[in-house]
Amino acid sequence: MMHLFENHESMMLRIFRIEDTNVAWSEEPASRTRRLITNVIVHKTERESEYDVTSYFLVTRNRFEQHEYQLMSGKRMDRWRLENGELKLARRIIDLDMSVLSMPNLAIFF
């Protein structure tokens, strides 16, 4: 399985492809997903305008007429920056609880 290491440029290319071409999709029809974010802990960093945020997530996903849900859980480690009065995500690290994905594809953003 291939893993992607995304950066700002690669994500902007994906967004451009979706918004401007109207032909780029990863699933047709789209999965029904829910993201539950819990246990949010915020710490100040050494920089005044930055915060480290740790949280846990549970993603549920269902496709077509399936009755079962696929589940994925893990930990998010984010760094947020306050710029011009707005919080902006500077970094996100995802640590999944499973070593083998139970989903046939991973076409979601965390």
C-alpha cells in the first residue's frame, strides 16, 4: 500500500482538480462519513502565538446499501498558529490505532 506525505502544494493541486475540473472524484457515490473528535488537550508552545493540540478521533464510514460501518480510530497531534486573528493549522500528525487498515481505500481528510 502506498502512503502519501502531503504538503501544502500537493493538497492545493488536489483541491484545484476537484473544484475546477468537476471530473475528479475518488468515490462515486461518496461514502457517508462521520468524524468524532474527543479528549482535546491544548498546550502553549515556546512561541506565543502557537498551540499544540492533542485529540482522539473515531471515523465511521458506510457505503452503498451496506448495513455495517467501517471504523478507524487514532490520535491527532496538531500545531495551530494564530495569524492575523485567525487560527491556522501548521502541522498535523495522525497516529492510527491499527497497523492494517480495515478500509479498502482512504479517501478522506482527517
